[in-house]
Amino acid sequence: MSNRDNSYAAVMARKNEIMKMSTGLDYEVYAHSPIAFDYERMMDDTGYTMEDVVRIQHETKVGDTPLFELHNLTKAVRKISEPGKGARILLKDEAANASGSFKARRAAVSVFEAATKGYKGVIAATSGNYGAAVASQAVQRGLKCIVIQEVYDSRGVGQPEIVEKGRKCEAYGAEVIKLTVGPELFYIHLLTLEETGFFNSSLYTPFAVKGVESLGWEIGNQVKDRYGKAPEAVIITHAGGGNLTGTARGLLAAGCEDTRVVACSVDLSGLHMASDHDFNRKSFTTGHTGFGVPFATWPDRADVPRNAARSLRYMDEYHLVTQGEVFYITELLTKLEGIERGPAGNTSLTAAVALARQMDEEEIIVVQETEYTGAGKHHNSQLSFARENGIEIRRGDPKDNIPGKTIVIPERLDQVWGRAQDIENLRKSYLRNAARTHPLSDWDEGDVSFLAKDLKTEQDWIRQQMEQMNGE
């Protein structure tokens, strides 16, 4: 072992071997081609039913979270809507989970799997909320936990939200390896998995996504039990895709086939997530387009060979909101509804306000998650840090927001609109990425069938796009 080559290139070359060792999954058995694989078989092979997931989560203080109707916010939205418009806004309060976010659901199943398979510890590479969830679950299952976290820019400055998340991981007893931004994260993650022999509690394994299915299942059943029908729309904060994928699958399991699945991300267009310069010029570390768009257009950029989080497979719409709009709605939730939750978790609430104005009063829109707040995660801490980094903070029209330069906080609720993201263009980008991975000339009917399912479209549309790409 001491003679093992631990250079960057050598460790990356061992990626599949390390992943097989650290997850207990042989992804090759599902592969049809470099792009297509048997997704449903991979999910089924976890062996967990919905009943299993619910039982596992209840053992460690996860799930069965409250669903609140936001009466005062709904009333405020109706005042600025056309007559008869203004859907009921419901909030699934995931801050009630152990660790304070929906990611406890993902972690619960992953850590249970690790314990069942006899691993001595678990490792997660994450900006923090998921790391805290894994650490919380690990301590309850008697496992060690290592969290690998990008915290600093090259000046050694860490964003308050990320620093707070690291503190929370340590509070649960995890060892936190703190890195500067850059390509080292994945390398250190792989190297640490290999050196420790711990389980890879990746966000993107089928175990993690299975854990989120209970969230969609609960939402569907809670709404139907209380209101006698399925929700018309569920708004889901979208980053790496596991939140949306798991929730959508859970909604389908609850019989909510006609519920619109709406993704929402904070628009950070123009900021590069791996840039040392841009790292501290964003006020959201997750739930933004820097993750949402790349992972939608190529899920398999993840740390596992085949990503179980595949958002375009389930997404009906994609809505973008600005940082200023989210900060405004975060403050409004506190003032109108008497609950204080973290800004990142209020991303989907911001989109819900905009979309509820377009929906009828008798319709129901569910905001799918909240997260805990406090210390560095509080919106005032984030805004203070933005000012320190030269970001202009002002009130006005949020359409004037420029990521990395200006955060414009609305003056009135009727200024909260956001904008739609073009899903058709995302699908085309996905296909271009697929063609780079597997030459278009080698695609067969199995590839076409997989791509149609993965993009929630028809096989004829895939063939049309193939013809166009051939002509380019």
C-alpha cells in the first residue's frame, strides 16, 4: 500500500475501483453504453421499499415533518394578484429533521446502508448541510464520520454560511477536512475513501436519492388527507438534482401523477463555481444555477459513475430567482408567519410566491423544504459578508440584480417574479454533453430510449436533435 501512486492522475484513474469499494455497488452491471444504463434497476437494487425508508428514518429522528399552510403569506399574495388568483401556499418544514434540513433523509439511508454492510465510518464531500446530516446520522449509528468541505478562497477567507456548516458538522463529532476552492475536493475525497476504507455517503448514490423519496411521498399523502386532492404544483430547490429526483419519485409513489414538478434555483449566471475570485462573491452556496444547470445538463459529472439524481427525468418547469428576492422573502416569512428559516431553503418559497399569482385560488402549491438558520447562515450575516467583498446592496427592482456585483432587494412583494429557465435548451445541452461522452454515430436504439426517458421527452424528438447535431 505504501508504494501506491497517489498522484492526481493516478487517483483519478482508480475512480471506478474506489467507488465500487466504497459504496458496495458495481455500476458496470447497469451499463448499456457510456451514456445509457438501467436506471430503474439500479434504484430497485438498493432493496429498500418506501416502508423500509420510513422505518429507517424514524429510528434516527427523520421524517414525518409538519406541513403548514402559510395563511398570511397567501393572503398577501392574493392582494397583489388578479381576482380569483393566488394559490394556497403550503410549506413542508424540513428544518424539523435531525440536523435541520431535508438532507437528513438522504443521510439516514446512506448511513444505515454503511452500518448494515459493516463499514466503520462514512465520508461526505459537501459544502455543509449534507455533511451535518451525515454526521448526525453517523453518531446515532455508532460510525465515524469525515466531512470534506470547500471552505476558503486563496486568502484563507471563508463565507459565513460555509463556516457555520463546518461548525455544525464538528458539533456532531465529525472530522472536517477544510479545503480551498478548486479541483482538490474530488481528489481528496477519493484519496480519503481509499485510505480509510469508509463508506462513500455521496449525495448521488441510489441510497441517498431513495431517502428523499419519503419527502415527496409524505407531501402527496399529507395534502390529499387534508385537502382531498393532490397538490397542483410542488416547488423544489434545485442544485445537484437529488432533491428534485427523490421528491418527484415520492410524489409518483403517492399517486400524484398530475402534480407539476417545478425546479427553482438562485440565478448566479456569470459566476464560476470553481473560481477563486468568484467563490466569495456569491451569497448562496447551494440551490443556485452554478450547480443546477451543470447537473441538469450532465448528471454524470458527479463523484459516482452513474448519478441517481437525474432532474430532467422528472422536471416539468424550471424557475430562476435572484438573491435579493430570496432575502426579501426570507424576511417576509419571519414577519408574516412567525418562523425564521435559512435563505437557501427559502429559494423555492420565492418561486412559489411568483407562481401562486398565476394560479387559481382553489389550487395548492407546496414549498417542498425549509432549512435551519442561525449564525453564519442568517441572511444578515450573508449580506454583511457581501458588503465586505464589495457587493453593492440596495433596495429596488430585483431585475437589476447582477450576480457578484449587485444584490437588489425588492421594495414590494409585487416585484418578486423571477424568470423562467428554458428547459428545451437544457435538454439540448444534455444531448451535446452526451455526444462528447459517446460519439453520436455510435448511438443505438437503447441510447435513444434511455435519453428520451432521461429528458422526459419523446424518442422522435431525440432523433430530430440527432439529425440537427449531425448537420452542424
